[in-house]
Amino acid sequence: MARFFFALDLPKETKQALQTVQLACEPALPKPTKLTNLHLTLIFLGNVEPKKLYNLSAYANQLRQEITSTVPIIINHADVFKKPKVVFAGLHQVPQWLNTCHQRLLRKATGLGINVENQHFYPHITLSRKVIELPEYQRFDIKSAIESFSLYRSDSTPNGVHYTRVQLFKFNNTNQM
Ligand code: 3AM
């Protein structure tokens, strides 16, 4: 069954820097996220009827034009979510525009009758799943301009999860670094 989510797209240089972090983790990460799959989830939707997905995408297209300034994000530490056994890269601080994107997509999705979990939004980039031994806390400094977010479709395959971009939403007025 296809599942959908919105996520910030990370520039190639950011993904490469995160891959360096993945490789530096001690002990080695058991299931590192593939470079192409690295993303920052804005909202997970699960399985959604096509009509609702269409309406939400139309709203996302409006949203991307209304967010007129995306201050770069600073990814500066790796830490763990203990229960799902996930190692993630976290942000120095969460810019307002990022919270706005999450909240507005959440509100619209809920209004359309999409059953979204209203958990606390903790922006992060998953670096590995199925972590058995927790790696040491790491610090670094990756400054990343964000130019777009996308609607992704997530499919489970025998070779792991596969993400396919369904639609890209480019911000109108991206801050330059
Ligand atoms: O951004 P991360 O990697 O933390 O774990 C899934 C991934 O999160 C999460 O959605 C992102 C894109 O797949 N996800 C998958 N199933 C989920 C669920 N049922 C879920 N999040 C909440 N509820």
C-alpha cells in the first residue's frame, strides 16, 4: 500500500555532509538511510484517497508561494530516539517558517478528513533505523539553504523503503546563504 508524506528537500551538498556524519558514527550505523532518501519530514499522511491528496497538493502549492523567506537551517547534532531506535540529525533551532509549513499542512490535512497523528513536531533527519547500540552524541555544523519541499510516495520493497517524488513545491523567495 502506498503511503504519502511531505518533506523538505535537502540540497546535494547537505546530503553528502550528512553521509559523512553517518560514516563517522561509532559504532557503525546498522541501517543507514541511503543518501537519496535523506529528507526532513514535514508531515506523514499515510494512505490517502486521491481526491484528498489532490486538494492537499493544491493547498501546498499555495503555501509554497506564501512562505516568502526560508532562513537556512543549521543541522548541528546527531542524537537518538530511543524507543523507535532511530539515530537522527537535529537542528540548532527550528525556524518559524518551518513550524508554519508543518502547522498549515497539518491543519489543512485534518480539515480534509485525513487521519494525521497530531504529535509534537520535532524536525529531524533520520540517519539510521534499527539501532542496537547507541552511537556517541556528535556535534557538527551543516548550514543548509532550503529551496523546496515535496510530496513523496513511500513504498516498501524487498530492498527497503523506496521514496518517489510525486510533486515538487519550490519556495518563491529562498534566502541565500
Ligand atoms: O522522517 P522520518 O524518517 O523520521 O518513519 C517514517 C519517516 O519518518 C514516518 O514518515 C516518514 C516518511 O516515511 N512514518 C512512517 N509511518 C508512520 C506512521 N504510521 C510515520 N510517521 C507516523 N506514523
